[in-house]
Amino acid sequence: MRLSKLRKAGLFAAAIMLSYTLSAQTEVRKLLLNEAIQLAEENNKTLKESELNKNIASEKYNQSAAIFMPQVDLSYTALFTDNPLNAFGFNLQQGIVTAADFNPATLNNPNMTKDFSPKVEMMMPLVNPDLIYQRKAAKKGKEIAGLQQVRTTEYVTFQVKQAYMELALAYEAREVISRALATSAEGLKRAQAFYDEGLIQRTDLLDAQVFNSKLETDLSQATNSIKDISDKLSLIMGTETGVQYSVDKITETAASEYAYNDHRTDFIAMSKAIEAQTFMRQSAKMNFLPKLNAFGSYQYNDSRFAEFDKGSYLVGVKLSWNIFNGMRDKRTIHIANYEIQKLTNQLEQQKDEAKAELMKSTRALETLRLETTKNEQMAEQAKEALRILQDRYEEGLVSTTDLLRSQTQLAQTELALAQSVFKRNVTKAYIELLTETNRK
């Protein structure tokens, strides 16, 4: 009876492991890190948004070219009146005034007069220094958007690396638990056999069964974790979710020399924002100067619709000078000065925070190096300790509880080793993000 239960338990564990194997064969898709980064660069929603922001800024700069180009309007006006002044004016514009039109009775009480007037108007900017500085500010905005896109790409690349390494860690965890479950299943067999021979207590057998059941639950959770992280990676890459990825085994990346970088894309973008604000301040100052613009128009006047009998033109140059506008320009300059100071302080703050973060991460990297070395040693020691305990357990020299404790310790040390390697690699990737050099 007991042997039958033992066989059922073993078959159950084997069925679980077989189901995971079959699932892996049918659902898993191999994914390389470089492939994941490329997919993210092509499909990531945040990157697409940054590309749109760049396009918007570029069009705003192109739009500012209007300050050098003429503006042309075309209109067609139909007017009807018996107003004496307007009626005489319509006749005059149409070139149909006769001596009879000067009759006082006709002048004072005209009949309804019609005027159909197609007209072309043009305004040509000549000298507008305030608009020139606004265009320069728009150009800086275009450059800022480009730099922000580069920085967003760098951050998304870091996110891909982090998620990829998380997925590798999840596979490593499942592998450790699978090995522990296989060892536990063998230990459960021996415990059942010892119990049947009266060599151990029932509590020892129950401990082995509980330990084995917990590992089965842990294995299920580890498998679900792989699926969850695969979905997370899919979201970052901008691909469909529900796909389980297989990734390369987690290994420690090569060490590099890291130094503070004062030319990060986000720092450069902030510097250009300060320049853009400086141009806007200069534009406000230019509002105190006069502006020169040319204008002209050509129109037809006729009493009949869609007829073009009498044409005339009007051209001129306008010099305008806004002497006083309620101190608006002066306040605009003051606001711009404060904005420049604010951006300058923000840039200095960002650089100080980046330096502190780099030093913190560098110290953490050294700590993780020592932690990884210690975990490697502890894993080897735990593996040797389990081997010794298994031999002594076969001879009845140690309890089942001691053996289970040793198995747990081995699994924990192996997981700790994988986690320390993961944290060290992520820290290196984060330091690379902190010290990223402008690619443009």
C-alpha cells in the first residue's frame, strides 16, 4: 500500500516535470539579447512617441521659416448697398462714373449698387528681429527633441537588458528548483523505504513529503514567473504578449572602466534648452525695436458676378514701432531670466545626482563582486555538505530533517549565486546608462 502511494507520488512529480518539458517544446521561442534590443528600437511605444516628438519639433522649426516668406491671401467679396458714399465709391472703383452720377438727387438717393471684387493680398516680412530669435529657439527645440530621442533609446535598451537578465534569472531559478525536486524525489523514495523497514519515524517521512510538495509548488511558481517576465519583455519590445521566450544562460559580463560623463545626451539637451530660453529672452528684447514689412494687393471691381472689368493695385511699406504695451515685453524678459536660472539649477542638480548615483553604483558593484565570490564558495560547500550527508543518511547516521535542511541550503545558495550575478550584471548595465556618451 505504501509502495503504491510512493509510486503515485513519483509518477505525479514525473508528470509535472514532463508537462513543463512539453510546454517548453511547444511554446518557447528563442530570443537573443541583440535581437530583443533591435525589436525594442523598432517597436517600443515610448520610442515611437519620442520619434513623433522629434517630428513635431522639426515641423515647428520648418514652420518658423514663414518669417522669410510672403503671405498671400485670395478673396472674393460681393457687396450690395444704397448708402450714398459707398454706392458712389463702388461706381468709382468700377470706372463707370459719368456726369449724371454727380446729380445731387442721384448722389443723395442712389439705387441699390452692386460690387463684385476678387482680390489678391500679399504681405512680405522684411525686418523682424524678434521672429529671427524665435526661429533660433525653434531650432534648439528640434535639437532637444533629437537628443531626447537618443536618451530614450538608451533607457529602453537598459530596460531590455534588465528584463532579459530577469528572464535568465527566472530560468536559472527553475533549473535549481528542478534539480532540488529531482533530489527530493529520490530522497522521498529512500525515506519511504526506511520507514517501511522501521528505520525512521513517520514524522521524518512526513517532513520529506512536505518538502517535496513545497518544491513542486515552487517549480510551478517559477514557471509562471518565466511567463510573466516574458510578457514584460514583450511589452518593452512592442511585440505581442503571451509568448514565452528562451534566453541565454545568465553569465557574468566582462568588467569595464567607468568614469563620469559630462556629455550625456540628457545633459546636452538641458544645455540646449537653456540656449533656447536665451533666444526667447533675446526675442522679447527685440520687441523694443521697430519692424519693417511690405504689403500689396490687386483687386478687380465689377457690377456683374464673375466679371473682371476694372483692376487696381495697392503697394506699400509699413514701419511699425510698439512704444508701450503695458510692460508686457519687460515682464517677459524677467520671466525668461528666471527660466534660464531655473534650467541652469536643474542641470547642475542633475549632474550632481548623476555623480552621486555613479559613485553609489560603483561601490555597489564592488560589494556585489565580493558577494558573488562568497556565494560561489558557499554553493560548493553546500554541495559537498549535501553529498556527505547523503552518504551518512544511507548509513542511518543523520536524520531526515538534517538531510532536508542540507538540500534546502544548497538550493538557497545556488539561487543566491544566480541572484548576485544578476544584480551585478544589472548594476553594470545601469552604470553604462549613467555614463552613456552622446551617439550623435
